[in-house]
Amino acid sequence: MRLFGIALGMCLLASVAGAAELIQEPVYVGGQDGYHTYRIPAAILTSKGTLLAFCEGRRAGRGDAGNIDLLLKRSIDGGKTWGKTQVVWDDAENTCGNPCPVVDAKTGTIWLLLTHNLGQDSEAMILDKTAKGTRTVWVSHSTDDGETWTAPREITADVKKPEWTWYATGPGIGIQLKSGRLVIPCDNYVAGTKARQSHVIFSDDAGQTWKLGGVVGPDCNECQIVELSDGRLALNIRSYRGAKGRLVAHSADGGESFGELFVDPVLVEPVCQASILKLPQEKATLVFSNPASTRRENMTVKLSLDNGRSWPYAKVLHAGPAAYSCLTPLPDGTLGCLYECGDRSPYERIVFARFAHHWLPKP
């Protein structure tokens, strides 16, 4: 089986030269539909096979604060076409962002974790406590396949420590464990020290309540999580420890605690968000995407057949400027990647890439 998987991985690598085997189309384009910039993509497949593409719609500029709305487009044909933009959350001049959805496979409910701050409060002001408000944590959900959403409900008191200032959910997606637990990757800053940390929150009651899980740090923040074939969780993390690659931490208790951080030098990064996904029906196959460079450029997908111990296969989606990304399975068994890219800047548009069926390893 392993030799078969390796052979298929080599076929995957060999196929990257064929441009016709990769389909990419813009989903959100800066300057269109009343928004200066679209950022922070998150893509997830619902239980009914609908693809949801979330992002932040930034009204006046590219900055992380200000009038920012949480947006969504739906696709019922695996990302070939997209419906009209839905506004999930618009709080006047304030910042509604960091979408991090997760699907409860048992109920079909889509839970959407979010963060909020006053539009006048920048990250720097929140960190040094000169802001009028702080960063708060919210949850919304949909029971009709993403067509409508509940009004966001605040859960800050349940998942944020008093000494934390900045807080972010995701960005990217959460996961559901084999146990049924819902897990959302997050990050925070500690007041006074301004230490960057990563953490998770989880729900054991189908999204009704959320609790704080394990925390790791310092010198790390935005993260994504996967459940490995042996039941452990792997937290894959943006690093501020120099040009050595992504940080990784494992959990053996469903995310309630994590072991020591270590560096994966193969997963080089420019200090940027990334995406990691365990392929459905595959025992130990992981897919990873990020700007594989020391600059925000060269959006690349990597493939591991051994739970992330090695990454022998890689494919470039966009060699030019690129930043955040989110991988997702598609209804036909192929893969998609929703990511930021452009010609002169990484933040010109959000594109959806679809990978040909034969790229994927077979069980």
C-alpha cells in the first residue's frame, strides 16, 4: 500500500506541468462590489456537498481594522460557479472577521467562529490597551446549508483569559474529531509581555458551548489543526522564530493540552498563515498549502503520506505574490484551495483552484 501511495505521489508531482489539469478562477476581486480588498479566506464543504467560501470584505482599504464585513459565497457544483455574495455579519463601522467554520457531520450544522473589535481600534492599540474596546469572540451557525445564519453570539468569557489582549479564531477551518468533538484553532497575545501564543477551543455538545483547550508558545500565532491516523492532533503554526519553517505541536488528549513545539524545516514560510488538511478516507495522507518562500509569494501545495513526517511532493499554484490559503475536499473527491494572490500584491484577489481528480492518491 505504501509503495502504491508513493507511486501515486510521484504521478501527482509529474502532473503539475500540465496547466490544463489545474483550474483557477477568481471568487473575490478587490475593488468590486463595494469593497476595497477581500482577505482571510476560509473554505469548507458542507454535509450536503455545498462549498462555502468565506472572507473579510474590507470597505476602505487593506488594513486589518476599520469597516470590515464577514462575507460568504456558496457553490453547489464543487466550485465551478458561485452564487451572489452574502453578508453574514456587518456591524456598521466595526471589524467582523477571522472566519473559522466547522461542520458537525452528525447534525449537518455549520458552526462559524468569529472575532470582533471596534473599527477605530487597531491591533497595536488593543495590544497596548489604549483601545476603547478589545478583541471579542463570537459564534454563529447555519442549519440550512449556509443559506442563512443566526445572529452572532458572544462567547468571549468562556474562551479568552483575562490577561489576553489580541485574539483571533483560525483563520481557516476547524475540524471534528472521530469522538465528535469540534475543535477550532486560535491565537492570542498576553498583556504586558505581548507574547504571541497559539491555542484551541472545543465543544463537546455539538457547538452549544465552547471551552478553552491547550495553549502553546511563545513566538507563534495563527494555526490550523488535523487529526492524525493514530488519533493525535497536530497543530501547525505560523512561526516568529526566524526563517526555520513552520512550528508543530501534538496533542494526545483531543486538544486539551499540547506537547513541546518543534520546527518542520521543510515547511518554509515567510511568517504567514497556512492551511493543512487530512484527506478523507486516507489513513496518513496530509495536504498543506502556504507561500513556500521567505516572502509572500509562490503559493505551493505539499503532500505527505506519513502524517506529516515528510513532504516529498509539491506543486506550485501561483508563483507570484500570494498569502493566506484554505484547502478543502470537493464533492467529487478532488481538492480545492481558496487563496489570496495577485500580480503586484498578494491581496488583489481571492482565487479558487480545483485540482484534477487523478492528482489524488487512491486508498
